[in-house]
Amino acid sequence: MGLRYEEVTEDVTKLFNEVQARHFPELKNAKIITLFDLKKRASGGRVVLGRIMKTNDLLRHLTKDEAIAIEGYDYIIALDKEGWNAIGDADRVRLLRHELRHTYYDIDSESNPYRLLDHSITDFYEEVELNKDDPRWRERVATIVEAIYEQKKEDMKQDRNKGKKRKGYGGNGE
Ligand SMILES: [Zn+2]
């Protein structure tokens, strides 16, 4: 059995660094390693072209690198090698950008500010086309509904407090 992961070539690192510097300035100090995955992975019936993982303490320790990452890596990106070799640079940039879009820099966290985010949209191509005029409609509507629920919660709390007060007055009511 051969090894599943392989070091990427220099051109991958070069393209990756360009994408990172151009679109993700907040990751300036993040340590990210890209690897080729030699094994095909599928999800939802589709081949997975790339994945990003956040490292844990153990992986950090194991990926310590005197020259680049003294404290180990923050993220690992695994690229399907067959896929990478089959696509052009424009799609490669899209793929790297997508994976980096999963990162989140938590400015308030001192110990471990590098987090992961899930996709911001899950949709159908037909809907994307029809909603072009308001692509973030779901976010907009969700904010409104969220506020209604918040208000309801607040109202219930107030009602409960009123009830308590009445009892405090001897339970006579008004
Ligand atoms: Zn993704």
C-alpha cells in the first residue's frame, strides 16, 4: 500500500500564495499546507476536488516545521491530484478560493483564532438564476424571522416578570 498524500509541486504553492495574498489578507500569518490527495473521495455522489481541515494539537505538533511553521500548521488543504491535473488555472484558482473561503479568523480569540465556516449557500442552479436580483434573499428573510422570534421571547419574559410582580403585591391583580 502506497502513501495516500503527497507534497504538492512548486507551481501549486505559488498559485496558492497568490490567491491567499490577493483575497484573504486576514490569513497573512496563518500557516496553511496544501497536499495532493491520491485517493478519490466522493460526497453526495460527486467527486470531492478539495478539502480544508483545521489542525488539532496533535496535528500541529506533527506538522512542526523549523523553516515555515515552528508551531505547526493551522490548516491543511487536500487537493485531489487527478482533479488538479485535469483542470486549468482559472478553475484551480476557483478551487483554492473556495477552500480558503471556509476559513474564519476569529479576532477575539487569542489562543486559536483560526476556525472553519460552512458554506453560506446551498441552492439549486435554477434558483440561483431566478434570484439574481436578490441573491442574498434568504439571509434577508432569515434576519427578519430571527427578529420576530427574539421579540416573542422578550415579550414572554416580560409577561412572566409581570406575573411575578402581581404575586408580590399580594396576588390581587388590578
Ligand atoms: Zn466547500
